[in-house]
Amino acid sequence: MLPRVAAFVFFFAVMSTAFAQVTAPDQSLQQQLVPESFKLQASAVATKENWDWKTAVSYTLKNNSGMNLYMGIMMGSISLGTCTQTQAARGGLQLLPGPGVIAYPIDIRVGPPHAAYVPAGARIAGTIIIDDCSAPNPGQPTAPLSITLMIGKSATWKTMIQYPVSADAPIQQMQ
């Protein structure tokens, strides 16, 4: 009985170390990035649908890192002024689970989330829909947009690093 327990403990120790190496974020990538690695530009339109307000944020992101990368937007990481209720991301970058996330929602029309391949120097565009967002920055013509990117040299989101980007987004309100 004791040899079986020892073998199991040894097997578990080896497998957990190997698993950690395969699924650990690539910290060397983080060290290669500088604030100018990504250029985010955005604008927003808030519209009232029945009784609810939704804000569509249109963005473009340029990869100035000099590296071909896989990218997505970390789920739960988007804010536009005071608004944080992200409903969906369409177009360029999909919403990807953050580090350590085991269960996450999947849109059955789209399937599981996938990182987008963004070559060095390329620009990618998309739209983010935010619920319950009528005035992201009351009284101001712009609002700060903050997004945490998931970035990696492979499409496996479990090995990606998180990298914050931000921009001031002009806001148009439609009644």
C-alpha cells in the first residue's frame, strides 16, 4: 500500500510541475512590452432601446510591439467612465477568460472564445457593447476607456499575460 501512495504522490508532483510549466503565463513577453507597444483609439455612442441604455464602443488597436501576437480582451476588464457591464465584444478581439478562470459563459452562437492573430504593425478593430450605460462621464464630451488585453505568442489563453491599455473616447448620446 505504501509504495502505491508514494508512486501516486510522485506522479502528482511531476504532473503538477509539468502542468504549471505548460499553463504558466509567459513573463518574458511582459518584459518586452513598453507603453507604446499598443495604440488604442475609441469612440462611443450611447443609445436608448426601450427602457435600457446601451453604449457601443468602437475601437481600433494597433500592434506596435514588433511581435506577431495572439490577443483578446480579458472578461470583466472593460470600463468606460463609470460603466462596466460589458455585454459582448464583436469584430476584432473576443472576450477571453482571465488567469485562473475555470468556468466562464460561452455564447453558443459563436462557440468558445478564440484569440485573434495580430501581426506586428497590424491594426484590428471591433465593437464592445456595454449595458446600463447612459452617461459614462456625466457632463463631459469624453470618457476614459480602460481595457485589459490578453496577449500571448500562442493562442492558448491560459498562457497569456494581461496588459492594460487606455484611451479617451468621445461620447455621442442618442435618445
